[in-house]
Amino acid sequence: MKVTNKKGIVAKTLMVALAAGTLAFAGTQKAQAQWAVGVQLGQLAYTSGYYPAYDRDYYRNHEAREAYARQQAYLAHERWEHEQREAYARRQAYYQHERHERWEHANRYYDRDGYR
């Protein structure tokens, strides 16, 4: 094949491609304005009903719940400590009373019948 034939084939191919591109652009229509109305039934997939992390107040409420739980735990511990202190005070009062009774019995000269 001669070089001139190759150049002719390439030139013809480019002319056909140019013509096809021109027709493709010239043949399109302008876009027309369109609008549509959609109707949705049911609930969105990413709402607080299904995924609580997507609730807009989730983190604020979560922090508030954690703070309330910490406060309740602190108050429960304080009640327990108060009960322990009261129990200790009652035991000490009882032991002191018993010591005093033993001392009185030993040092007040009770006779064998239990009279003074």
C-alpha cells in the first residue's frame, strides 16, 4: 500500500468523525424544565426510632443521663457511709455501756445476792 493511500484513509476517517461529532452536537435539544412530586409513606431509615445515635439530642441527653447516674451513685455511697457511721456509733455506745456496767458491778460492792 502506498503512503498516499494511507494518508487518504486517515483523512477520510477524520472527516467522517468530524461530521458525526457535528451532527451529534447539532441534533440535541435544549433541556426542558421538569419537576416531580414524591410521596413518602412511613419513617426514614435514619431516625431516632431505629438508630438513637442519629437523634439530634442523643449526645446531650446521653451526657445528662451519665451525669445523673454518677450523681445517684454518689448519693448511694453517701447513704451507705452514713449508715456505717451510725452503726459504728451504736456499737460503740453499746460497748461503752457494757464496760460501765461491768465496772459498776465490779467496783460498787455488790454482794452475792445482787444487793448493795
